Amino acid sequence: MDVLLWIIFGGLVGWVASIVMGTNARQGLFMNIIVGVVGAFLGGWVMGFINGQGLTGFNLYSFLVALLGAVILLAIVRAFRRM
């Protein structure tokens, strides 16, 4: 059941991040899930350095941390595609 929740959470986070970064038209459901899950790990890692607390479960704070990570991930991908 936890894997299903991570997939749903990742899809939602990836979708919102793609809207924020303007890549929604180019990403499908699978890419949204990948971006959301990888973004959650990246955001948890970044926030672990900033305030010592990464993801805390399925709540608003974790959603915002994952969204931050997903936006960072999309910005990095965009920067490498322009090179």
C-alpha cells in the first residue's frame, strides 16, 4: 500500500511542479510520477541540509518539500537540455 501512496503522491507533486515550470504539455503521467518521486528524494535531501528535517510523511510539509525538489529537478533538466 505504501508504494501505491508514493506513486499517487509523486504523480500529484510532479504534475504541480510541471505546471509551475511550464512543462506540463510535454510531460505525461509516467514522467510526472518519476519527477515527483525523484523530486521528493531531492527535496528531502536539500531540506535535510537546511533545517535537519526532510520528508515527514504524507502531509502538507512533505508535499511542499517534494514540490521544491521536483522544481529543482526540472530546472536542472532544463539547464542541461539548453547546453
